[in-house]
Amino acid sequence: MRSDSRTLWDREAETFDDADDHGLRDPQVRGAWVDLLLPLIGDRDRRVADLGCGTGTLSALLAAEGGHRVTGVDFSPEMVRRAREKVAHILPRPHIVVADAATPPLPAASFDAVLSRHVLWAMPDPATAVERWVTLLTPPGVLILVEGRWHTGSGVSGADCVELVSRFRDDVELRMLDDPTVWGGPIRDERYLIFSAR
């Protein structure tokens, strides 16, 4: 990632958690994310890579609520600093590293789940990123992408994301995320989850 992008996300870190779906401070919104993600990842003590983890909210949630061993990756040092503070007292404690989520420095075939939320759309080469992410999974690991096509015109449509992931995975399921509880209020764009179990 370019240094100007890193600077942008470093600045965003200060207010990043103010968005209901980023900070998950509202118990209803947090509960919606627990209900959404934990059944997809499965039993406790799974190894999860949270790519583009931002301030670590989902890393913290998966460890605290699901008992999962989480490795979070983000290229913004300020996001990572805040994420490390957030997870400091959670067990099992997530491991948070500064690195580019497009090419995470993680060992192949080492994770039961790879999760990325609102990251793929910002990648310079989304196909190469997904190809790399898939190599991190142990069979039968699951790939979970939360993405969207924003009302501003940026983002990735659900159909395009299905086509992209289908290049590397046989089983690709698209679930629309239009429940306002997940986002803390009504939305006016296309938001969805891609789930691939193989």
C-alpha cells in the first residue's frame, strides 16, 4: 500500500470506532455481529486471520465471544496501536501485526478462517489478494468477506465479488446484509457477506 493511504488510515483511526458497525459499542449492534460471524466460524478455539483488522473490534469480538485464536493484520500503525490496546485484556489475546493485508506475512495453511471486512474494495489488485488469502486456509477452512457497493459509487458489487472468489473457491455463497441492526441504522447501499467453505 502507498504511504499516502497509510497516512489517511492513521488519521481515520482517531474516529474510526465512532461508527456503530466499527466500534460495536451498542449492545444490539455487537450482538448482531456475534450472531452473524460466530456460526460461520464454528466451534471455539479456531485459528482466525482478521485481515485489515483496523482498530481490532472484530478481532476482540471473535476472541472474547468465540474463544478463537485471532491474528489481526493492518497496514496502519495507528490502527494497530489502538487494536493492541483494545485486545490487551482479552483471552485468548489476539496477536495484532502491522502489515499489508493484501500480502499478509502469515504462514500458508495455518488458519481455520480468514475474515476481511470492508477491505477488498480498497485493494489495488483484489484478485491477487483473494488468491493469497485462500492459501492461508487449512482444509476445510472458511473464507468470510464483508463488502459492499457504496452509494458513493466505490466498492465491489456482490455479483462481482462472487465471480472473483469463484476463481479460487468452488463453494461461494452470497448473503445480503440489509438488516439495519448490523449497521446501527438504515443503509442505502449494497452490503453483503461472501461465505466460502471450500
